Amino acid sequence: DERTLVLVKPDGVQRGLIGEVVSRIERKGLRLVSLELKTVDRSLAEQHYAEHEGKGFYEELLSFITSAPVAAMVVEGPRAVAAFRQIAGGTDPVEKAVPGSIRGDLALETGSNIVHGSDSPESAEREIKLWFG
Ligand code: GTP
Ligand code: MG
């Protein structure tokens, strides 16, 4: 089976949505194999978001992810990467995420869209190593 890295970002943790996210992962049939609350330092944030360096929202992204604890988890199952991206919904919670998805149901702004999910199996392995060693 495939693995993916899921984060409940600071907005999701502060709004008390860790359980909601875990519940949707479990109802989909995916398995939770690790779960840890972490405070993110600048170095971890830079490595996690390396692909976005230089973009207009990069500094905002780093300050947001380092602003408060996140819940990091490793999620496993058949096609886990795509399956979680489906239940997360598109990046923009209003224009792209469909109702029924985490972002479509629970978020309003792209900069605070509750969850992160790895975008490919290769990204997933890199990110799991980065977050869980
Ligand atoms: P992640 O699962 O969080 O990686 O989201 P994604 O793969 O759907 O989006 P992407 O990797 O392109 O962007 C990473 C994160 O940066 C997004 O989840 C958003 O929170 C944020 N982001 C992306 N585009 C924008 C933007 O145009 N403006 C702002 N403020 N934030 C953005
Ligand atoms: Mg991404």
C-alpha cells in the first residue's frame, strides 16, 4: 500500500478540527499509522515548502505554518496520495474544493485551507522522511 503525509495546519488545529479530519480519513478506509502534534520551525517549513520558494505567497505560507502547532500524520492505503487529495478538495476552498470535501465543507480562504496532503508518492516519501525521520 501507498503512504501519504497529511498535516492539519494551524487553522485546523485551532478550530478543533483534528478529530473531524481523522474521522474523514478513517471513513474513507485509509489507515492512520503515525500521528504527532508538532511545532514547526523555520527550517522544517522551508524544506517542506521548498517547491514554493520565490512565489508571492511564500513568506505568508512560512509564517502561517510556523505560527502554531500542526498535527502531522502518516496515512496509508491503496492510492493513499490521490485518495487523500480527493477528500481534502482543491486548494482554493471556494472556487476549487467541492462540497463534501474537507476544504469545501470547512474552509473559506486559500491561505488557511485546514489540511496539507502530499501531491505524489515521491513527495510523500520525501515529506514523511522530513517530518518523521
Ligand atoms: P497542500 O496540500 O497544502 O500542499 O495544498 P495544495 O497542494 O492543494 O496547494 P499548493 O501545494 O499549490 O500550495 C500549498 C499551500 O500554499 C496551499 O495549501 C495554500 O494554503 C497555499 N497557497 C497556494 N496558493 C496560494 C495563493 O495563491 N495564495 C495564498 N495566500 N496561499 C496559497
Ligand atoms: Mg501541495
